[in-house]
Amino acid sequence: DQQVKQNSPSLSVQEGRISILNCDYTNSMFDYFLWYKKYPAEGPTFLISISSIKDKNEDGRFTVFLNKSAKHLSLHIVPSQPGDSAVYFCAASGVNNNDMRFGAGTRLTVKP
Amino acid sequence: DTGVSQNPRHKITKRGQNVTFRCDPISEHNRLYWYRQTLGQGPEFLTYFQNEAQLEKSRLLSDRFSAERPKGSFSTLEIQRTEQGDSAMYLCASSGTARQFSPLHFGNGTRLTVT
């Protein structure tokens, strides 16, 4: 059961422009939503999260937006840099954090 | 480096053999998770420990899989009678409970290839 979906397997943007990665979920009981970044041969690294009681969280160049009515969240990276090239996973969890669910990932390529 | 450590990084085994992986979590974290990732997919939850107690197990965890966390520190994941379908990246993660919610911190995984 795919409760978290990332429908775009890949995204390519030019350096300096905005990258927008999207994620949809089906379970309205999720309390926290997260984005992880993964480089080849490494484990996923936590990037940013948002609680279900908020609609926006910002950390430097990274902003996550949550639209609960649409069960949709997005990650904005501004400005995009070549070092941002990686696979980005969307994840969702209940408050007890005992069963975090992940999307299939979106491969972001930032071209110099 | 005080991150999550997994050993070995790679394991190649023949079908039918048993394998065991080890995970050392971040020392102050009392929660430990095992996930499996196959090509083109995100990590899939396998099991979760709080201290030494195994509190959740996914239906993905067949009876050939067993995980332990003696003394609430490191954890091992054993796969008995391996099958080719077990080939995957096995990821360990840990989190703390200082706050109500804390993100998972992942190790670099053990890549299993069953021939």
C-alpha cells in the first residue's frame, strides 16, 4: 500500500533556478512530513520536516509547503546548486514515529 | 564520526545461505529501525526497537528474518535460507525521544546480493 507517492521519477533544472519536488499522501493520520536527500552509496540524510499543524517550514534555501486539504507537500530549493543533485525522498510518519513511510524518490539534476 | 554505523557494507552470498548484518546506532538514541530498499523504490519499513524491545514488525519481515537488539545498544538482522528476492540494500536508522518527534538518522546501509 503506497501511502506516500512521488510521481516524478526525475527533475532537471538549471543552476540558480528553483527546484520544486512534489509528494502526495493518502493517510490523513500522518502527523509529520519529512524530506530526505540521498547521494549514491550513502544512506538517506534528513533535510527538513514539517508538522501537520503548519503549512510552511523554511531552512535556508529549502522550504517545505504542506497542503492538508489536497494531501500534498512540496519541497522548494532556491537557488538550486549542482551539489543539490541527488535523489530526494518524501516521508510521512505518525506522532510516535514507529512506522515512517517513504515515497519512491525523485532524482534531481542541477545543471551548471 | 558518531553517526549510524552498519557492517558489512557489501555482502555477496549464495542462495540458501544465512547472513547477518550489524547496526550500531547513534549512542544516545534509544529507537532503532531496519528498512529495506530495492532499486527504484524508497526505503520500506521492516522493524523497530525501542531500547531492547521489538515493538513493530512489518508483514515484509517473513519468518526467515529475525532482528535482535540485546541490551538496547547495537542490533543484528539475520536472514536465513536467503533467496534471490532478498537482494536489496538494508538500511538501519536510529532516533531519539528527547522530543516527541525526531527524524530518523540512517546509516550507509548493507548491500546484499544473493546469487
